[in-house]
Amino acid sequence: MTVPLEHPDAYSTPAEIDKIHARLTQTFHSGVTRPLAYRRRQLLQLARMLQDNHTAIEDALLADLNKPRMESTVSEIAHLVTSALNAVNSLEDWAAPQPCPTKEEWRAGWDATIHKEPKGVVLIIAPWNYPVVLTINPLVGAIAAGCPAALKPSELVPTVSALLATLIPRYLDPAAYAVIKGAVPETTHALGLRWAHILYTGNSRVGRVVAAAAARHLTPVTLELGGKSAAVVADDADLDLAARRILHGKIQNAGQLCVAPDYALVRRDRVGKFVESLKRAHEQFWPGGENPLTGSAPISNIVNARHHARLVDLLRRTKGKVVLGGEVHEDKSIAPTVIADVPEDDVLMDEEIFGPFLPIIAVDDIDDAIRVINSKPTPLVIYVFTNQQELKDKFLLRTQSGQLVFNDVVMQLAVHELPFGGQGESGYGMWVGKATFDTFTHSRGYINVPPAQEPHLQGRYRPYTNDKYQFARGPGLVKIPDA
């Protein structure tokens, strides 16, 4: 299905952005987005938008990133329908007032309750690498929470951005949901406005800019960033299985994925065998010597010439040895590349690679692998291939990461019941599924103190007496248990 795009090259002007903000704010204050029936209708419309335009979305991702239709379907479209319908089915449970039982009898009749209320108008700033899922999935949570939302897709994927700008007002209430089109100046202008919450996905450099802008209005922020997510291959791991799963995760969108395994940590005497396993996995993915750059099922493009040149420069400057791949196709794509003999201070280990390179760091043992991980900023995820419970416990206790995944990579994204988020340099705040609803929801405390209790509350009033004082001290004089 071909969708005519309305002014695909036009950016939103500052005046248009101001009008979007004012319109969404007016809608929120009108209360129209609060009823569950309204939220349910919008979520169902969002699911229909994805179903009706599945092929058009694939076409847009193909045009901007050369992303294979299979990858687009699996990672960007199909499970979004599931996400929207799951929110529809869970809406009443998520939004229900939550009783807050009190421990002391004298407060038992105050009806302490947590009410789930929408925060207000929110801003969702999405990246270019997974531009559909990282725009629409947060929107699911915003709609479910009752929040109007402004969406800012990346200018680096102009076809996808224009498609979203065309489809959103056709399927959703344009008074409550809008797309801001533009680049840095337009995003900067939007960040100057007051939002109830900002959810940003991208790199840590821009994340700091977003956080600083939000701080001027004391706006809460969710930052989903990234980092150097290690893949540890323990001694008991099946090398062929680990290699297949790691390489599969690494080549998704040509490694341009925040949870891609950034580098592998393998015991020194098993590196050679692991490389051979990676070569066998590569042959399985592109059988018969098919070229991953120009064959019938090529790897995704690098997003633009600048990022392509950055990756080519990394490959030129690394002290490691290329043992698989390394081929470059024009300024478009780079073959899956495995680099062995990489020192810890190599250029490939400076920051997140965000490309189809897998450096292998040789380590002495698991403790050495943990040392390498802990020497770097907290990653978004750590992958460990082992079946030993002792090692699983060791990684839980001695490392930090947004998530910890055993015996696979990337698959944590399929668990929509599991909150997703980073720590430190990899971000803060949680989202996905109910966690996104919670992110855009204010838990508003509520009590009702009955007038009939007034005789029991006389001790708080002046004049203060010694009897009142001694009674007030009582809770602080209880016996404290021994450790």
C-alpha cells in the first residue's frame, strides 16, 4: 500500500510547534483524554494504523535504512500491534485506584488511596535506528496513561518521519496527538517549552542536552541511551550457539541497536574456536558465499555517510586483527566484521560502536571479564552465556547494568512485561508495557480524614502540654530489636 506523504521535506516552524503545544495543553485541560473509553478507542486506532499500513512502514524503513522486511516486521511493526492491544486489555487494571492499607488502627478509616492520574502533555523524542517502534511504543504508554503527546521522530529517517506525520492525524485524535517534524533547531525549540514528561531515546551526549533543558522547567525525564554492552562467553557455553546468537544480534540493523552486543569477552585459549564458530554462523546466515553487502539479502545500510565514515575510520585505526568481514560497500554499508586481538585501550573500546563490528577481548577468566566490564560506564545490558548458577549469581552481585540476560541477546525486548531502562551513562527511568504507563502517570495520594475523628486528634493542637509531649514521644521510645 502506497501512502501519499504530505510535504515530506517540510519542517515544523517555531510557530507551528507552539501551536501544537498549546493545542495539546488545551485538550489535556479539557479532560477529554482522561476517560478510559477514549484511551481505548485511540489505542485501537493505533493498532489499526499499524495493520493497515504494514507494507508502507516496511517501504519507508527500506527507503531510509535498507532494513530487510523481516527485521522491520519483527522489530518495528508486528509486536507494536500486540503492545497496543495488551494496553487495551490491561487498561482498567493499570488505571484502577490502588488502596493503600494503613498499619495503625487510628488511621484505618481515612480511605488512603493512590489514584493513577495522567501527568499532562508529554514529549517523545525518537532516534533514527528503530524509528517506528521507538516512537510508537512510548506513545502506547502515553495514550494508556491519558496523556496527550507530541512526537519528534528523527530527521535522519525522512521517509519514516513523513509517513508518521501523515498517518498519526488520520488515525488518532489530532487535538491530542501530533508530530513535530524537524532537526536540531526544531527539537531545541520544543525543549524550550514546558512538558509534563520527556522521554528521549538516543546517545548520552544529546541526553545531557535534553536533561539540562528539562531541568529549566523541573520536567521529569526518561533517558534511554546505550553504552558498551558486553557479551561474555563462559567456559561452559556452547560456542556454536553463543556465536550464532551473538552474531545474529550484532547484525540486526547493521549493529545500529542500543542493546546490540558491543564486544565479546572470551577466555584467551577459546578465542580461536569462538572465531571459527562465528564464521560458521556467518555462513549459515549468508549461505553459499552470498555477499552480505550486495547479495539478495543484504545487511542494512549505515544511516548516512558521516556515520559510515566514522565506522570506516574505526576499522582503519584499530590495533586488532580483522578475522571476518571488513568489506565496505561505497558509503552505504559495511560487512559484519569480527576483530580479534583487540587490546582494552583500543579505539573500538572507547565508546559504543553502533555498527556491525564485534571486537573480541581475550580475558584470563570470569573475574577478569567482570573487571573489564566494571572498568567502563554502566552498560544498558550485559549478556552472559553460561548455565552455571554460581556464575549467574556472580554477575548479579558484582556487576551493574540496565538488564542482565543469560544465553541470548536482544530477546529481552520481546518480554513486554519486563521494564526496560538503563543506569548512569546508559540512561535512567523505566518504560515498556506497564512501565511506560507508570512513567507517564502521577500516583496521586488521597486521604479523607472524617470529622468524627476530631476528639481523637485534640493532642496536636495548642496549647502544648507535657502530657501531649510525652504522648507524642511514645513512638520514638519503642524498643529497637537487636541485629
